[in-house]
Amino acid sequence: MPNPPSYIAYHVKDTTAGDTGEKRGVWTRVGAAWPNKDGRGFNVVLDVVPLDGRLILREPMERESAGGMQPTEMV
């Protein structure tokens, strides 16, 4: 049985959208994190390394329980 990650890693880059120049975040999943065996840290596995923006770790959400929430509305 696979061990699901405790957190999903996202790269978030701020951008402006539309004619109003509304500030929005573009979220891209870039990896995951699992707790260390001793419980004092995390093993983070990144599929890519972001060069700018922010790196955010969030608990995984079930697709059904996300309630149609867009990633830019998460934070």
C-alpha cells in the first residue's frame, strides 16, 4: 500500500490578470512532503526547482472536498 504524502508542494507565482490588473497567484504542483521517521522534520521531494515565486506546502485535499475552490482562493 503506498504511503500518501502529508503535504503537497506548490510553486506560486504572483501575476496580474485582465484589464483591471487584479493580482492573482498561479499555482503549480511541484512535489510532496512526508514526515521523517523520528517526527522531527520532513522529507521533501521536488519534481522541479522553482527559481522565483513562493514554495507552499499544503495538506492534500480530496477533489470532492475542495468544493470547487480554485488554487488562487486557497491562501
